[in-house]
Amino acid sequence: MTDTAAEMPVGLEILRALPPEGVAPRPVPLVFLHGAFAGAWCWAEHFLPWFASQGFACYAPSFRGHAGSAGHERLHSFGIEDYAADLASVIEDLPCPPVIIGHSMGGFVGMRYLEEGPAMGLVLLASVPPTGLSGPALSLAMWNPSLLGEIALLQQMDPKWASLDVMRGALFSAEDDPEVLARHFSQMDGESRRATMDMHGGMRLRPDGWKDKLPIQILGASNDTLIRKAFVRSTGRRLGRRPEFFEETGHGMMLDRSWPKVAARIAEWLAAQGF
């Protein structure tokens, strides 16, 4: 990406899932981008094997400083530019440009990448809007200040300090299995303060240069307390697309119990685009 991106640490974790034997491969690969406090692991349980079974070559990087990637000791020095550079490095090694599927912060990273790099399409899941997190943060402060405090604990200290019950309400539908949530919660990382500042106004995206050049799907969750429906709609207005919403679904759309509906809708959209 740009020259401002920090030098990438050696050892970027990339989880892969390829079509099994006997399944006809699709022509366009998929690259999945995780959100804040997460890693590529969030795609591995459901989405990577499911989309591979549909014929897609699937790739999910962990941004530098996250999960199995190098750079944990330098996490707070990394920004959105660095994460976009990680994405660019993955795409450079693919046989053709992919469809980018970004969740939350990963959607913001994908949109930043598209200002300079190629892709065949973009799918946004409960994505940070192009205008950043200022609006969602203000909404959270008004409607759920306890959750805002838990996110601050995640940011400043360690995920293990945050309340499991509060984070359950933030990430999943009320029906989700608490044991499953506890397992996912144990995998969470801290998040870069610099990247967070970028999304709180330090970086403004410029989608006008690319939004009409590729197909875009915008999906949201009706039970999402982090990226509420109003902000998903604002993303739709900015990108000129009508968003769709999943009922009884929380922010963690790829891990929520309703993930099969989400995956099936993405696959239907991909097929409609000829992917």
C-alpha cells in the first residue's frame, strides 16, 4: 500500500481451505478479513470449510499482531494502513483478484485496500462504515455504556478482563451457547490503539473512486449492538447499495448460530455475479 505502512513482521498467519476432491473449483478466490480483537480463527470454524465445499479457494489472514501472526509486541504501532498492506501481500500471491469478505474492522480494511488495489467484489458483514467509528461509538455511549466500558478494557488491558456476559450480548444473538462463546472469547486478542484511532476519525475513506467499479454486498445483523442498523444503512447510502439484515443475529455473524443463513446468502450473491 502506501509508504507510511510499517515494515511487515515476518510470519503472517494465513488460514486456507481449498475445494475438496470431486468439487469443481470456482474461478474467483475469497479472502476473509477479521474484525478487531479477533484473528483468522473466527472464519475457520464455519465459513472456510463451508465455502471451500462450494468450490471456492478460501484464504483468511490474521492481521499483524493478531492470533498466529508475528508482531504482538508491537501491536499498538500498527494502523489500518498496515492491515491493508497485509491484505495486499496476500492478494499479490493469488492467481487472480479475489472477492474480499470483511467483518467489522475487516470491512474498513478492505475498503481502504480498494483505494489502491484490485478485487473482483466486496462483501461487508456488520462493517465499520466508511466514515469510521465515531457515530457507532457515540450511539454505544448513549444506549449501552457498560458495553463501551468493556470494550475499553479490551483495548487497554487484556480481553480476559472483560465480562463474558456483556461481550456475549455484544457479539452474538441471545440464543447462542455460552460454552461456545467462552471458547471464542478465550481466542480474542487485544487491538491496536493506533488502528482504533484511525477508525475514530484519523482516517477517512474515499470510496467514490472504486464503489461503482465492482459488485458490493452489504449485510447487517438486527441484534448488533456495535454496528447498529442505522450505520449499516449509512454504509449502503455511501456505497450506493441496499443493505440486507439477518434477524436474531448478533455482531459476530460468521460465528452466530444463524451463520448458515449468512453463508448461504453470500453464496447466492456470489453465484449471481458469476463467481
